[in-house]
Amino acid sequence: MIKTVLSVIGVDHSDGDLILAIELAREAEAHLAVLVLAISAPPPASEYAAVVNAAWLEERQEDIERLRERVEEVKALLAVTQLSADVGGEYLDRAWIDEAVGHRARCADLTVIGPVLAADDNLRTPVLKGALYQAQIPVLFVPDGKRPTVRPKRVLVGWDGGLEASRAVHEALPLLAGAEEVHIAMVDPRGREDGLQIEPGADIAAYLARHGVKAVVDRLPSGGQPVADTLRTHAIDTAADMIVIGAYGHSRLRDLIFGGVTRSMIGNADLPVFMAR
């Protein structure tokens, strides 16, 4: 069950993502933890170091003060909601963002990422990796114009039988059990080479059925299209209001260079995407 929701926002972000997180925490009857991040400017390297350093220190102090003000603004906004909540701020170098997020996320059940954070090229990737790698808790990615929910009616699960997909299904079980309809989507599935598994997807369907999940297996031909595009199209065809996928199934280096289903899915998301690894 989801009892603590983590929302990460930038110091200069609007309240849009925070409002989405408030709605999600209220629906889940969960505690809302908010982490406000400010990225520190790198120290100057100049032959006029004494003069430049003074300006840099002044800028740094202004940034820290702005972070304090933003934390107080968020506290005031949350006080009106009467939610159980806490707010913290971090002023740090970009290289340490994933570690800071991971440290905070280890005491949460779900990290919600809204469209404002998703559009921030400096914060998006380190926040995702902080939650998924450093804390290993699921992330709910909410695209622009969509509302987050922990009570989806129709869910599409991207299933390839891998460890990441299995983790995502296990983490999403409370959501899947409450859904009216769950489609287990397998793109270009193949049976096991030993011939023991005649129908790909039958095992995960049986597992979910034992948890009371109303699941059907959809075996989809890609027709040469990317897996992410095939899943998105099928999500539309089945009127899904959430997609569940395993995140970063390949190595981190390969995903950073070539992309992968995860990056493609969240980069062109039409629906909320629940990810875990």
C-alpha cells in the first residue's frame, strides 16, 4: 500500500507538480513528503579569483535564501490542505542530486514526477535515477494534462518476462488489484526454447489472477515499430488510463546513449506511466 508519496520540485518551479502530488496523496490517504531542490553554481576559475569569488559567494547566499523562501511557501500551501506532510530543501551540486533524492526516497513508497519536473533537463534524469536506482522505489510519471491516480480503472502492463517487468508488476499490485481491467501486453512474444512454455504470458496472468487481478494477455506484433510505440498504440486501443512498465532494462550506459523503451515511453507519454526496476 502507498502510505508515503514523495514529490520533488525545483526551487524555481511553479506549483503545478506540487498540486498533482497533493491530489495523489489525498486520494491515497497518504503522507506527502516534498523535496525542494536548488542546483549550486560551480565555483569560478579565474585569474581574478578574489573578485569573482566574492560575487560567487554572494550569488550562492542569494540562492540559499531563495531556497529557504520556497520551502516556506510550500509549507504554507500544504498547511491549507491539512494533509499529513513534511517539506525539506537541498542546495547542492548537480552531481549529487540523485544521491539526495535517493536518500529521501528510501522513506517513501512512490515518487511522483509531474510535467514541470519532466521538462527540466537539469533535474529530470537525476531525480529518476535517484528514485529508481538509489532508493529502488517506483515512480509515477504524469504527463501534461493528465491527473495522477492510485485507482486506475484500466491498466496496460508492458511485459517481457524480465526482472524489471516483474518488479514493476509486484510494486503495482495494489493498483492492479483494484482495476476493472488489466491488459498484459507482450510485443513479439516467443515461447521458451525448451518448449515448456507454450503460451507466453500465461504464467504472469495466472499469478495475477491469484491476487484477484482481472487480467488478459495481449500478444502484439510490432510490425517493425519500436516497442514503446506499440505499447502506446495498444494503450489507446484498450482505453487504458495507466501504463505499468519495468524501467531501464538495459545497462544505464546503453540507455543513456541509445535511449530504450523507458526513455521513449516517458519522452512521449500520453498517459501516466508507473515505473519500477
